[in-house]
Amino acid sequence: MKKSQAYVTRGEPAARERPGPDPEWEAPPRVPHPSALNPADLPRDRGMAGPVGAYEVPPLAKSVPAGLEALAGHLRGADPLEAVNAALDALLPPGERHRLAAESCVGGLLTLSLARREDRFAYGRFLVPKLRAALTPELGNLTIRLIDR
């Protein structure tokens, strides 16, 4: 049986039809750099556009001032003794908390004063490592010194 000559090629590439651009599609207009435009000329998201501009999202708008105030407070640097006292309140039971007071925190040296001299070993052995671990994320690496009142 002989094959039909319609399927035999002579080494010539077959002409392929490439789909052309859709005649109804138009390229969006090229927008100049935003700094060269008036804000009223900037492109808008039509899904949020209202009669006078974009709608404001109330929960997001309310959270911005509080977030900025918190950031400013963090950048000002709160008193380190407040963080130390908060950590001591969390680590010690209320009955023992009055035996230990934070005196100063200057240049990475935290000074704690003890009401009873016999507590020095117990606090130095058990409390100081926990206190250092609790304060390291906020105040960095500290040297903790225990003194008698």
C-alpha cells in the first residue's frame, strides 16, 4: 500500500498562523512618574472611588495615630526601671517582692538592693538568670549587681 503524498514534507517549514492582537484591546495609557503629576491626576482604584475620592477605612484610620504614638514612645526610650520592676513583679510572689528593689540601670549595669542579706545566694542563683532572660529582649545584655540596703 502506498502512502499519500499529502503527508510527505519536502523539508520546508510549515507556515504557522500566529494569533494577532485583539483588535478591541487597547494598551493602557502610559502614566508619567508620580512626582510629575498633580495628585488629582494620579490613577485611581475604581473599586474604592467615591464621589470625592477614595473611601477611608475607619478601623485602619483609627489605629494609625495609636501606632505612631507607640513607635514614638519606643524611640524615646522608656525608663528601664519600669521594665525591671514589671519583670520583678512577674517573677516574684507578692510576699517576697518587697524584699528586692531596683535601684538603678545605667550603662548595662542593673543594681538591685536586698532587704535581707541572707537572700543574696538564693536570688543570685535562681532569680538573676530568669530576670536577665526576661529583660534581654527589651534592654539588651545586662550585668546584674546585688547590694544590701
